Amino acid sequence: MTERSLPSRATVIAQRLQMLEMEAAVQRTTLAATFAQWEQNRTVNFVVGAAKIAGGLLAGPTAKWLLTALLMRVIRRV
């Protein structure tokens, strides 16, 4: 019978370290992608919220009056 030689302890440790480094790289990439998606969602939510606030303010009678006065002033200058 031929005896199988086992890899040295240093080889096993080096392989394990390499595997752990690759797993850490995958986790960092996944985490970065997740944070980017959260940031994008937060930005979209901010823009939608700001648009709702602006729409609510512009729907008021004072804002309509101010916009009409501004438009009339611009028309007069032309």
C-alpha cells in the first residue's frame, strides 16, 4: 500500500487564511452594495418627501397668489 502524504500544517494554515480573505472580500462587497442601495432609497425618499411638501405649499391660496403676481410682473416687463 502507498501511504498518502498529508499537507503540512503551514500549507493548511495558508490555504485557510486565503479562504478567509476571499470570504471577507465577498462580505465587504456585499455590504458596500447594500449601503449603496440604502443610500439611493434614502435619497429617493427625500426627493419624494420634498416634492410632497412643495406641492402642498404651492397648493395653498397664498402661494397661488404669489405665483400669479410674479407671472403678471414678468408679463408686464416683456
